[in-house]
Amino acid sequence: VLTTCALVVFLKCSIFISNSNMVPFFEYSLFKWANAIYLFNIGDQVPL
């Protein structure tokens, strides 16, 4: 539940950044988030 909530917040922030900067930031954010999930799942602490 916490992960899903954090994901929603992160994606909303990514969309906001993408809209404000007019750059394709969304795809990079998804990759970064997926990488963070992977690292978190193997036990590393990942600052978001």
C-alpha cells in the first residue's frame, strides 16, 4: 500500500516537472522509479 501511494505521488511530481520544464522527463522518471524499486527489493536504501 505504501509503495503504491509513493508511486502515485512520484508520478504526479514527474508529470508536474515534465509540464513545467517542457522536456521528456516522464520516461526517465519511470526508469528511475523502476530502478529504485529494484534496488529497494534487494535490500538497499534508495533516496527518492
